[in-house]
Amino acid sequence: MAQIRIPLSSPDITEADIEAVVSVLRTTQLSLGPKMEAFEHALAAYVGATHAVAVNSGTSGLHLCVRSLGIGEGDEVIVPSFTFIAAANVIRMERATPVFVDIDPITLNLDPTKVEAAITSRTRALMIVHTFGRPAEMTQLLAIAKRHNLRVIEDACEAIGAEYHEQKAGLLGDTGVFAFYPNKQMTTGEGGMIVTGNGELAATARSLRNQGRRRTGDWLEHAELGFNYRLSEMNCALGLQQLRRIESMLARRAEVASWYDQRLRKNASLVLPALDMADCRISWFVYVVLLAPQFSREDRDAIVRQLGSEGIACGRYFAPIHLQPAYRNAAVPVNSLEVTEFAGERCIALPFFNRIAPAEVEEVCARLEAAILQRLARLR
Ligand SMILES: *Cc1c(COP(=O)(O)O)cnc(C)c1O
């Protein structure tokens, strides 16, 4: 593998961010302190949530949502397969069953017209993912949830700041989760945040993240079986700093997306993500293009390999969950997952981060187009 010159993603860390983290280390409170409280308050204010609970990863947050909603053995939860594996794993961690439903070919989000066919008497919830920061079809999905008395968990791990009909992603269902891994729009190194309007759910999640302790109880009194999903003060200090810049970071990412769009728009071998969605605000997590239908998975893999050998890192977002070794014998996909598999074979995530330079975007596009032409020559 050649040395990577243009990475797939890169965190945006300033000297002020570094100073904020270091200054925590000069105190004696490194966990469960004022930074966590401040970070929770700031994030709740940003999205307009009544409750926010910081956790040590997006996965932990989703897990606590499943547990706090009382979902367990014998229950089914509807989830897309074209997403990050954690969304389905947390369902299995509670011995419930993920039921995969296909996606819309344009938005790559859960296809609402295919959800109802997958609902059974065991279905308890919808795990709705705002894939790549593009809001899912919430009006239709929430109507289905209401009709069948299902809870709604929003996996907003890729969608901080995204809006659906002027409401922030994460607040549209019973509970939502954001994630702050270094490749996300904002980072805490590792980290996540649960948001909800349900005080009881927030209290349960708060307790479960800290070994099942109740706030009023003695430190060694554990009311229920919990976890250590706490987020340290250093992480929270970084999160506070990043959150201050979230709007400028999201604006910058939208700008980078528009550079790619402008440069690649005329290429008939590519299907680009729409720059706008009606009544929505996209929070750009990654920039993912699809190869046109005449290309195969082998073509895609060869193109990604070629770019890698030229020092450009591309991703294959997403590899469908139901095709992963850990899932082949475990899950019960009800519907066909045709669109999921089609997209999974042809998707390419291009280098995408706040500080990518226009010249780097130009180089990525030029080399991508050259690699596509090579494959086209073989197809003919
Ligand atoms: C990033 C992400 C998560 C959570 O990831 P962590 O690494 O645990 O923070 C969950 N779901 C989706 C769709 C994600 O992209």
C-alpha cells in the first residue's frame, strides 16, 4: 500500500481544543465532573433537547436506548442493513432480533414503503438511521410507528445538526443518539450522546452508564445491572470546544460536498448524492458516490485499490450488515435487500474532511475519473 497522502477523514483540532483538554489534566476531576455537565447542557441546547446523557461511544448510547426502552429477548427491531454494524449489534446485545428492511435507492435511508411488511406481533421498535447525515423519511416512518405502537430510536450518529422539517435529527423519535468518533462531523476522540424528551428514559440511561447507580443512592448502591459507559472530562472538554464551532464545520462540509458535486456532476459513470433535500438540512458526514449500474463490485474494488495505490484513501460505505460473517446465521431479513446489496457493491466514500483543499478534491476527482475510464475500457 502506498503512503496515504489524502486521507478518507481527518479530525479538525485547533490549538484552543488542545488547550481545553490539557487544562482538564491540571485539575483533579477527570471523570463525572463539570465538563460533562457543561457538554450535556450545551448539546441539549444546540439540538433543543430536554435531556442529554453523555456516554463513551455512539454504540454505548444506542445500547442504553435499547436497554432503557425495555427491549429484550423475543422482541424484534426494524433496522437498515446498509449502515454501520453497531446499529444492529446493540439489538442483539439485548438478545432481541434485528429485522433488516431495504433502503430507498436515492436517499439510502430505510424505505418506508417496505417497513410495514416486516412488522410482526413481536416488533417493538424502529431503529432509524440518518445515513451519511441525510434525514430519513420521518413523517412516514413515525406514522407507521404510531399505527403499530412501536418505539422509535434515531441513530443520529452520522447526523448531528441535520434537520427534518425544521426539527433537529435525534429529537423526532423517543430517543436519539449522536457519536463523536474522530471521523464524525465533530469529535471527542471517542464519545456519544443520548438525547430524549423522556425524563424517565434519561434517568435510566444515566444510571445504566454508571454501573446502575441511582443519583440519590450511596456510591456503592447499585439499583440495577449497569455498565461503565462514562465519558471522561478530557473528552467532554474537547466536545464542548468542537460544539462551539459546529455550525462553521457543517457549513465547510457542505461547501466541500458542493466542490465534489460541481467537479463530478457530468460524469455518467457516477451517481452523486443530491446536494439538497426538500424541507431538510443535510449534515454532511461523508461524501459517497455510487458507480452506475453497469459496474460490478469487482470494478468498485479495483477503483478503490487503484486510488489507494496512488495515495488516496477511499472507503466502501457501507458493507451490508446481513452479509457480515457475524450475521450470516443470526438475523432474519424479511424482505429482499436488493437495493442494499446493489448500493453496497457500488458505493465509494471519497476523502472528506473540513480541511481538505480544493486542489486535493481536484486530484481525487481526476484520479477517480481515470480509474473509472480504465474499468470502462475493460467493460467494452
Ligand atoms: C459512528 C456510528 C455509530 C457509533 O459509533 P461509535 O464508534 O460507537 O461512536 C453508530 N451508528 C452509526 C450509523 C454510525 O455511523
